[in-house]
Amino acid sequence: MEIGRICIKNLGREAGKKCVNINHLQITQEKIDITRGATDEEVTEALKAAGKLEEMNEITKPVLS
């Protein structure tokens, strides 16, 4: 994702709205094996398989630049 990429919010109270501000996101190097359109259950299973399910509930201090 690069600065200026127009995005559409899929979920939440702002679903359907477009945005370009990625100031509140921090991209990590970690990735799980899922496909586009994966269900919540498929995401949960992929997190379990990668040993990252519990890690997703941990709060991480953000790195501000």
C-alpha cells in the first residue's frame, strides 16, 4: 500500500466511505495464508495454524514515526 492509494472502508461505522489517510495503520512483515474473500472462520483457522491466534488479542505499543 502506498501513500495516496484510495481505499474504501469495508466494515464499521464508516463502511462504504473512501479514505486516503493511512496515518492510523502500521503495516507489519507478518502474513497468514488466506485468500481474498476468506470468511471469519477461515481467518481464525489460518491464525490458529500459524500459531498467532492468541497473539492477535495482545495489545502492542504502536511505533510512531
